[in-house]
Amino acid sequence: MRSHPCGVINTSHLTREVELCGWVHRRRDHGGVIFIDLRDYTGLVQVVFDPDRAAIFEQAEHVRNEYVLKVTGKVRDRPEGTVNPQMPTGEIEVLVTDLEVLNKAETPPFQIDDTDVSEEHRLRYRYVDLRRPVMQDRLRMRAKVMQRLRNYLDAEAFVEIETPTLTRATPEGARDYLVPSRTHPGSFFALPQSPQLFKQLLMMSGMDRYYQIARCFRDEDLRADRQPEFSQLDIEMSFIDEAQIMSIMENMMTQLFKEVMDVDLPSPFPQMTYADAMMEYGSDKPDLRIPLKLVELSDLMKDVEFKVFAEPAKNDDGRVAALCVPGGSKLSRKDIDGYTEFVSRYGARGLAYIKCNDVAAGREGLQSPIVKNISDEILTAIIERCNAKDGDLIFFGADKANVVADALGALRVKVGTDLDMVSDTWQPMWVIDFPMFDWDAREKRWHALHHPFTAPQATDMDEWQAQIDADPAQCLSRAYDMVLNGTELGGGSIRIHSSEMQQRALDVLGVKSEEANDKFGFLLDALKYGAPPHGGIAFGIDRLIMLMTGATSIRDVMAFPKTQTAACLLTSAPSEVSEPQLKDLHLRLRSKPASDKS
């Protein structure tokens, strides 16, 4: 129906007749001459309707925004003074000789170039929202990234293999989406939270190198970087260690950013232990673009009379730390109160601070309600350890270690962003040496920090058993996370390939033999028949595209995302189903719930 896309027409096409199709982006009537910016996936081109062609001109008078048109016309130079250097097609226009209205359009729910539209409205009319050039660009970038990832993995001898979508519930850390079975009354499939067990079975099958761009499903509380269904690049390899996996994946990301964005990522990626990340950044996914670090003060605060600091400093599970903000003394009391409210969301009960007006003047040069509670000697030690200068501000966190890390870690990012300290760079890194187990004080049991199939660093069973007997919290795993600009791009590990070791890991987690056999006995059985050493990683495709396109939410890089309540405003899903459908599935509702798709 067309000879060219709209956005490619330029001076090389002068005097040529072209046929174009697209949507009316904007219509303007200037003194009897009608101009229309015609839009398709490649961009805009200006088409002109001359009143001398009365029939066509009359048609154009009735055209409105988002009408779908086909125009035929000759390419000509724009008149002097009307060239638009901001547009690829800005030097030319098309004088229309024939017009066909392919489809009319009602007034759209919002203008395509309107940037002040609520997300709810955009999601309800997603097919209109996706016409916006920025959304088109993001989805095309997504397709390009997936193509490059596939090309790289194919060249590295990986085999793309699909794993089941209907499977069984396994403990992956979030609630499963369940699918009732019609043919097996009372039984349910689960949608996969990840292909973890299947990709391990593929290694036991001798496939050696596997990948898949997999759809995964998790029924969990949603945030800007989470959705109930999402895509991940899933990878597994046999006869390999963590250093080799990290090298291959690092090369993949370096090549991807160079080919797609012409960005040279630093090589090699820096590595940081989990313990150092939590100590210095309060996060296991540090944003290295922000030049602020937490400073440990627990040893200095054990003997101060100020109980707010002394008690957590003395407790084994407590911590006192500081965050020194260069130039922070300019912050007002209102600003500090705002940050105090901010850290309260992370469990902090307050936010002590010291303004360093004149460091050389000692106590007299420090402004803070807490200075009177701390000796001159300790104040001097704090200033020296924080390397504080005149004009700096020091924030303090004193509480349980996890609360201090969460609160000051989040404050570090918040202050760094507010004070424009975030460098315009790409900062990838690896976080390694994760604890294998994490104690859940509420449930009074151990959880796997990654997942139950992660291998310990101790390779000898007796050595590992001794570590477990001494303190499971001290057991380190062979896990690794790739982090980019404060976002976890992917996580992986070397897997347990010994049946005995796998059962022992499940014992620590409180998963007894009978329960383990019920939930994933097929994996435990497979481990007995010659499982090779293996490991892998999974990357969040949506998060990766979000970072590469500069979007602020993964919803903006997905074609048809859900809201934060896991609903689709476009299709009104989830929805009620009929009684016959429920009967087929051997289900009956206990009560009819109120409908809420917001």
C-alpha cells in the first residue's frame, strides 16, 4: 500500500512520487493551505493539501487527529524559512495529489504528544499509548537487545530450549500462580517462578549449555521493577566454575552495550563481597555512581554515655554507622526532617546528625542536638574517621544491623540523587560471597538467601557439616549477582550436584525428607544418576531494558503490563468466570468477592 515509510523521506526523493500510509499526528490549517504531519513507526513527514485540488482539499478539511490515511504525492523542498532541522524529514514536504481515508478515528483519550497523562489512563488505552514514539523506541530496543543476546549465546554454543509453563509448585520465595486441573480433580499446576529445576535437569541430561528467554510468574507485592509476569534470560552450563560463568556473562553484557548503545562498559567488572557491600553501602546492589559510603562507628560508640548509640554498638546484632554528605550543612531543618521521615519507612526510629561548620574549632564548630552527649575525644574520632570537612553533614544510624543498613543505604541513594551526586556513567559490578542461609526471626527458621539448590563454598561434606553445626549464618555460598547502577540485573550460582549435599541443605531449611520428595523428588532422584558440576544465572530482561532506555519503570518497556495490583486495565483481567467453568474445574467460590481492577 505504500512506497516508503514516512520517516525516511528526504532530499534524495525530490520530485519523486511517493505513496505513504500512517496516522494523522497533527493537522494545521494556515490560510487556506492544510498541513498534516503523517506518522508511522519511522517518524513524521509533513504533507500539504493545496486548495487548487478542491476535492482532495475538501476531504482534508474533515480529517482529524489519529485518522488513518494513505496519501500519494510529490516530494518537494520546503519553502524558505520553514525548514525544520529537528526532524529527519524537515527539509522536504509532500504535495498531496491523492488522498484515501483508510479509517476514521474518534477523539483519542489523550494526545499522542501529551506527556502529562496518568499511568492508569495510559494502561487502559495501551494501544493508543504505544503509538507514542518513545514507547515505539523502547519496544524496538527490547527486540534488538533480545536478538543480540541470542546471537551471542548461539555463538558460544548454547542451545535454546523451552521448558514447561504448566508445572508444579516449588519453593522459590514468592507465592505461585496456581492453575486448577480439569482432568485431575483437586490438583493444580503452578506457573513457573523460574525454570530453575528444569534447567538443572537439562544439565543432567547432557545438554551442556542451555538458554531460554522465559516467561516467569510470581504472585508477590509489586514495585516499579516487578510485575506478576516477566521475562528473564535463563542460562545454565555444565563443567564450569563461577569465574568462567561470570567471564562469559560479562563479555555478553559488554558486547551488548557496545553493539546497541555504543557504550564501553568498564572491563573487568569490579567485584565486591556481600559483607563489604552491606557494610559500606547498606545494600547488596550498590549504586557505584554515588560517591558516598557508610562509615562504621560501632567500636567508637560502645562506651559513650548516650544510650541511643551505646546499646546497639554493644549488641551482637546491632550497629552504629555514619553517612558523611559533602556540603550537606546547607540542608535546612525542613530537609533533615524530610530525611528523618524517609528513613522511618525502613524501620529507623530517628536520624541523628552533626553539621560540621568549623571542624578546626572542635565541639564549638559542630551543630547538633547530640553533640552534648558525646565526649570531645569521640567527636574528634568521628570527624577523622568520616574524613569530614567544613560544610559537611554527618547522618547517623543506630539500631539493629539490618535496620541501619536498610535505612542508611536508602538514604545514601536518596541524598545522592537529591544533591545531584549521581555520575552520568555506567557502573556494573559483581557481588559475591553471599551467605547461604538467612534467619527468619518471625518464622524461627532458616531460609535460603538465593534458593535451596545453591552450592556452598565448602566442597567437602564434613567441612560443610562442621560449619552448619557451628553457625549456619557463617556458611557462604557460590552465588553471584550482576548489578548495574544500583539495579540487580541478574543472579546466579553454582548448583549443588550431590544428592547427599542437597538433602543436607534442605534439612537446614527445615524441609524434611518426606516433604522434599513430595515437592521435588524428581530432582533428588536425578542427582543420583550422574549429575555434572553445573551452574548458571538468570537476567531480568525488563529491568535491563528499563536501564538501557532510561525508563523509570519496567511497565514502560513491556507492551501490555499489569498495574501495581496485578490487574490489566485494558482487558479487565483478572475477571470472574461462569459457574459451568468453575464446575469443570471442580471449584466452588466460598463467597463472591467485590470487583476491583484499579
